[in-house]
Amino acid sequence: MENKNILIHKQELIQDVYCANIINTVKNGNTVISILNISESPQNIFEDELNKILYEDNVEYKLHEIKMINDNNDRVNKIKNLIRSDHLNKEERDTILEICEHFSDVFHLENDYLTFTNAAEHVIRLPANQPPIYKRPYRLPQAQQKEIEEQLSKMEKDDIIERSMSPFNAPLLLVKKKSDSSGKDKFRIVIDFRALNQVTLNEFHPLPNITEILDQLGQCQLFTILDLASGFYQIPLAKESRELTAFSTGQGHYHFKRMTMGMKTSPATFQRLMNNVLSGIIGIKCLVYLDDIIIYAKNLADHNSKLIDVFERLRTHNLKIQPDKCEFLKRECLYLGHVISEHGIKPDPKKITSVLEFPTPKNVKQIKSFLGLSGYYRKFIKSYSLLAKPMTHLLRKDVKFDWDENCQAAFDKLKNALCSEPILQYPDFTKEFILTTDASGKALGAILSQGKIGSDLPIAYASRTLNRSEMNYSTTELECLAIVFGVKQFRPYLYGRKFVILTDHRPLSWLFNLKDPLSKLARWRIQLEEYDYEIKYKPGVQNSNVDALSRMYNIQEIKNESYTSFLEKSETTVITNKNVKEVNGDLLESPIEYHIVSEIEKYYNFKSGINYELKRKFGNNEMLKSNKEIGDVVKFKHEERYIIFIITKSKVKQLTTYENLYLALLNLKYFCIKHSLNKLTMNQIGKKDGLDWAKVRSMIRYIFRNTDIEILICTKLEYTKEEKLIIFKQFHDSLLGGHAGLHRTVKKIKRQFNWPGLKQEVKEYIKNCPSCQANKTTNRHHRSPMIITTTSSRPFEKIFMDIVGPLITTVMGNTYILTMQDDLTKFSLGVPLPNHTANTIAEAFVVNFVCVHGIPETILTDQGTDFLSKIFTEVCKLLKINKINTSPYHPQTNGSLERSHRTLAEYLRHYVDKDLNNWDQLLPYALFVYNSTEHTSTNYQPYALLYGREIDIPVKLKSNPEPRYNYDDYIFDLKQKMQESHKIARERLIKKKIKSKKHYDKKEHTEELEVEDLILLKDKTQKNKLSPLWKGPYEVLEILDSENVIIKRGRKHVTVHKNDVKKYHEKSEEDKSD
């Protein structure tokens, strides 16, 4: 710093000893300063005090700044142009501009060096012996590095940051701001000081009572509001606190020299500064709340005198204001959430707009939504039940929706009650505020209230609809966006005070744990860092007050949707909308609750076709004229039903037919939302103009995608029996149809075709399908009641064993699978086998089960010869295992293991190669999936019940770490956990068995057979899994009793059990002909 000029501002060194303003040159590390002692006794100044003197070493530019205003006419003109004075008369304008010219040095212009005050500094206090806090920098996209470099260079040049050697570090990220006028994206650097804030000691400085501030503004006629320029940056950081704010980028390690956003105790420092700067005139000439300064007066002369005094204070303490954000000589202004005028103080009308503009309900769902809002405050509304009765009456299932005058009167009274005392309250700034937020797929809602949660009373309401990009946000992102919206709306009430945020979305409680700097949630959370709040979960059923506000629409935003956005979406995505349905029907015969929509070329053109029929059927009564607000929509009303005509021809020749239709449908959507119409019916519009119906259908789905409007499209198509048969064969019999069941087949057909009675015709066709009858399993037609088996109380007390196969022989020579499953945990094992001889099975069991898991008490198998062999029996006897056999051909006894076979088979089918000979290599993976998936009977993973912890899936995302144990603690904790888990699993298994028995026995019935009936016989000797399940058909020769029948099988007469047969249904002659 040798031979360099420095600037020292007037400042207090110790009590009653001051250093004067001075500019001087440093020589040999020394400079001369002027010191004044205003006390009556000598004072000692030590080196430590001298080292604390604040100075600026970038003096050349500052010398220009403190010159007389007459030396820089351009600067004065810039300030005058930025000051908003159109509302002032000549005398007022001249006096204000004259004062501002005289005090031009207190204004900050773009590209000015932002100086700092000499009246305060920000100190960050940490606990004693606090070690350095180092958080790794976030990984930021390479595309953002240039923006970060440019902003840091400017901040370093402006003396806001400097290079650092600090051991502290906080992560940096860029937060997107509003784009500039040219559309270029703008960003703001934000430092994540969460870790530092957690250890920073609280610093309390009382904030002014806003109620007292507002009381002092009454009866005044003129108001001026001043806004500090980057207020935080005008306060220097204490030297000892600077290294605590360090952060790193690719350009180096820095720390702040000024107070910055996101620091925990910044509001207290800022309020203390403003109280000191304006001490002696607060409450007399001006009022201040954080960075909001208001000057109030009864006449112009009084106002100007007060304004000059305030400017003098700002100049003395080197504080700068933003000229384009200041409001001078206003007769009415918005300050701290209230409208202030010569007539007194009143609440901001915007805070009740959301309720006053609540649309009149048009259906039961909308009534429920409004009653959810009003019912939350019912205890404060006198005779609430009586007032709401006309509306609650319409909620009954046996009552037709009929909104009459009584309903409208009740609706208006409840809205007024919500917007007036005793419901709508004035804020009490001595009490904690509550911000309740909610989001839907349409809008955001927020309510500011006070009081005990559940009995809190509203102070203000706010809501807005989502824009196009926000509609694609996830639920968590929308709920977080609602919080950011609510906090911004009610900032005057919340900033600098602790408050509670209530949300019905539980995941927001872990918002602070996010580490991804590119996440919207992380960026929004950092925006909220300057607020002191606590997030609390409030179940949705208790969040009804704000829920209704989040389900309102903003009409203007609906009209701004573009045709281009639809094209971009339709080119990359299949657009779906469950509320848009196509039916085979006549538009003229559509249900009365659906409002009819039809095309028309010109207004009132009803000469022919469907429009003429509509006019003839419903008449032309109550014709409503079109207007600019509605646009290309013509409508008239018949009783409670609208007949709506959309204009699909436009005078703008540059627009295509599709664009015309898009605009017409957009206006239709606007009309429906404005009038709360949520059910429409129409024909396939655009067909007469040769438009592609698939594209038009996508257009309808897209435009109405985020509404609750149901659309019924009448196709009125008729198909012959031959055409229907072709459809059935294609969608059921073909390779692409796959002989799917009733539900899936009907669903596939309805995507392209529909007609009355479709489901019943498909049901009959599938019932008579020979292939389905031969190859599909069926419900038993005669069953004995189910017997509930005993349930194990510990792992491997009882296991089930079975053989799967024969399968295709693999490269390794395996053809069978030995499967084993534990009764309690459902943990399953599978061993590939080359054959199923007794020796092979016994060896596989001992090696793969006994040597790993120990000896089970009981084994349950079927009556296959391999399990009944002497060798396997001797093994069980040697190991003292109780062996039980199931009934022949009755796999239900071993049902859980049988179901696991289906799961294994499904898995292997997905991944086996084309030769089907690598299934033994895939078997371990299939078992991994089965054992790591929650079992429906126990609601636990089999693996977790056996080993005491859930199995980890290999993913790259970080998860919560497992707790660390010593051996004794681990065994103790595991034992307790396993005992509890096994107890719960056993109880659930028993409940599941009881439920299954009840369901099984309820379906028990007998299919009546008669002599000469054709039946199918279950094939119990299937050669492989792909062979038909049923043989036949065979003729019934004799009914022996309730259980058995004699059938003709070739030349033999065979007695079979009714459980093993089902009736065969022949196709009609027409179906056979193809």
C-alpha cells in the first residue's frame, strides 16, 4: 500500500474520541490522521484501537463521487429521469427535484461504486473453541463458470469480496432471476451459509411494532418511501468475521468484506443501523422498518423539511438510496401490507381478492372445496351451519344439483364473513405468524394467520395460477413453490420475525437436507435462508382452508397458451387426458348434465346439419350475445344447459385451419372455466374440414389437460357382425392380441373402437374361445372348504420343498430346479439340478440348505416319487426332520411356494436367451429379486425377516447411512428387532390365512352338469409348462353323484371328479366360418 492514497471516514475510536474524515498518502507504512477528544479528561489510545480504523484504499473514483453536484450535470440528469414524478404538480415536482439535486450524493446509480456506512459493522459471533466449518463446493455446470467468473470479478472490483486464506468454506451456487428486456437469462450468486448459521449465536435487536408505526401515520396527507440500494452490502463486515464467510470457486478462495444475504443475524444488524442513523427523528419525522423508510407529513413544506433531515442523516452515515425505487409525495401508498392515505389505514384489498373472486360453485365438488375453506373458520362465524345449509343440502346423494337464490345468498354471506371481522383479523406483531400453503396442478394458495394451530384466524389470503412450465413440476416442487410464493406475498409481516409454515406435504420437512445445487428445491430453500421459520406438517384433511385457494384459475394465464407449445409437446410425447372420452352415441341424445358443443362457420348460422337439429330441438330461447371477453364462442341457454357454438373459421388468412380450431377450443376452455362448466359433449369436430382426428383429439386433450372438465365425444359409429368379428380376432386371437382376458381386451379395443354392449359381446366371444378354454386356468367349480394350517413362530421351523421341471436343458446340463421356502419369512432358495433322482435331491438339500441354514424341524413336500424315496426319507430320519406330504394334485396345500414358482417363471421368461438354455445362470438373480421384494402376506422383505436388515439395491444415489454398533449392542438390538418382526410377520400370516379362507369358501359353488354336455378335463400329466392345461372336449355319459361323473374318453368310459372338469362352450357357426 506504499505511496497509495487512502480515505478514512469519520468514526468513533473509543468512547468520546473520534477520527475525522481525511484523505492521505501512506509513506513507509504510516499516515497522519486527525483525532478529536470531546470529553473533559485525557484519553489513551492503544495500537489495537488504531488497527480497527476502517478505511478505503480505492480513492480515485471516490474523490469524484464527493465533489459538488454542479461538477457532474449528467449524473444529476440521470437521477431526475429515474425519479417517478408524473403524479406531481409543477410546484411539487420542482421542489422534490431541487432537493434531490442538492443531495445527489445520497443516490446510487448503476455502475457506481457502492460505498459502505461508517455507522455500524456486522459481527458474526460463534461459540468458544468453534472449529472451522468447511463444506465441499457444489459441482456446477461448466456453462455457468463464465457467469460466476464475471460476477466475482465485479464484486472484487466493487470491494465486496477479497481473496482469502480462511480455513472456512461454504458452497456457492447461481440462482436464476427474471430475464432482462432482451430475454437474456440473469443470475445471482448465492452462498449456502446453512452450516455457519447453525452455529452462529443469536443476536436480538427489537424490531419496531408495526401496529404502533401504522397508528402514527393516521391523518397525514403526503408520504414518501425511500429504498436503500443493496442495503446489506452497505454494511461492512467486522475484520474478525470476514474469514467466516469464505467460499471457493474455480477462480480461487474468497471471503466477504460486506454483510451479505443469508446470514442469520443480518436483520438485527440492519435494524440497529437504521435506528442509530435516524435516532431522534424516528416517530417524529419518519418511521423505519428494516430497509423501509417512510416520511409522512400534513403539507408540502412540512414534508420537504422532513425529507431534507432524512437525507442529511443518510449523507452523514454514507448510506445510498435507489432513485427508481423511491416513491415521492404519494397521497396513497402501500406500506407494510397496508394502504395508507389521508383517510386513514386500511388493509391491502389484494389480501382478500382471492376469496371475493371465488367462482360460484357449479357442481358438488366445487361446493365441497368452498365449504372446506369456510368450514375451517366455522367456530368464528355465527350460525355457520344455518348459513351453509342451502349448500350442504346439495351434497346429499339423493338431491339433484340445483343452485338457487338461497344457495347464492348463503355463498355471498359466507364470503363476506371470511373477509370481515371477527374472521379477518388485524395483525398482532407481538405474536407469532402462521403461513399455511398448498398447491394443486392448477394454482398456488397461501393464508397468513395467527392463533393456536387449528383455531388460527386469517390476516390475509393470496393465490395465483401456475404458468405453463410450472404445470410440469412434481408435487414436492409445487408445494415448495407455494411456500416461496406465500413468503414473498407476506414479506412485510414475516421478514425479521420467527414464524411457522404449515404444509400438507410431509417431504418438505427434509427440505434442508438437499445437497443438489441444481435442484429447484435447493435454490428455493436458499432464497428462504434470510427468513427465520419452522416447517410443520399438517394433514391434508386439516388443510382445507388454503386447499380451496390452490384450486382456482387465472383466466388471463389460460388465454396465453400458444399453439406452438402444443405442437412441440405433441411431436415428442403421446398426450393423454383421462377426462376426454369417446363413446358411440348421438350428440342430440347426450346426457342432460353435459353442455353441448358444436362447430359453426359464422354467428347464428343454423341452416343445416347438426346445428339446425340442435336449434330445432332446443329452441332459440335466452340467446346470449357474443362479446369481446368471450371471443369466438356463441351460446344460448336451454333451461340449465348451455348450447355452445365455436367459430372455427377466422378472418386472419395467415392462420391454418388447425390454428383456428386451437384458438376456438382455447376460448371454449376460457368460457367453461368462467362459467364453471365441467361437463361437455361434442362430435368429432374438424372432420368436415378434412382435419386429422388423431391430431384434433390430441389438441383437445392438451388444452383441457389441467382442468377438471370432462369431455364426452360422440362418434355414433355402427359396425356389422362381420366387422366386429374381425375386431375381436385382431384384438384377442392374433399374436398381438395374445388371448388376453376380458378387462384387457376391452380396454385395448376401446382405444380405437366403441359401441353399446361392447363388453358383453367381448365376454361372450372369450367364453367361447377354444384356445382360452384349453390353455387358461379357471376358478374351481366345486371346492371343499379351506383348512387353516399351523404357522411357524421362528425362521426355518418349517420349510416347503418342490421340484420345478422338466425345463429346457441348459448349457450346464441342468433340467430341474429344487425350490425351498421358509414358512415364516418366505425366504426362498433354488438349486438347479441335472435330474430329479432321490440322490441328487438329497445331496442338494444337505449342501445348499442344511450346511448354510441348519436343520429344519419340518419339511412339507408333494407326493412325487423323488420325495417319497427311501433315500430322502432316510436323510430326514437321520437329521430328525418331521416330513409331511401334501395331497396328490392339490398344490393349494403348498400354495405360497407354488406362487413363488410363478414369480420365478415370469422373471426367467423376461431375461432368458432365445434358446431358453441359460435359465440356471439367471436363477440367482431371480431369487435375489424375490427375497428383496416385500411379501404381500407379511409386508416385509423375506431377506429382512431372516437377516434383520433390508437388502441394499446397488444404485449411485446416496442414502442415509446405517448406524454403527459395537458387537454387544448389535446383537442386543438385532435380537429385539427380530423378535418383534417375527411376531408381527406371524400375526399377519395368520390374518392372511383367515382372510384367504373366507374368500376361498365364499366362492365355493358347483357348476351343474347334465348328460350329453361337453366338458374339458384338466391335464395332470403335462409334458412341459407350455402344453395345454385342458384336454377335450369329452361327452358326459352319466352323473354318478355330487362329486363324480362318467365321461367318454375315446372308446373308454372314465370316472372323473368334478373338480377336474369344466363345461366346454362351442363357438357359433358364424365364428367358425372364418
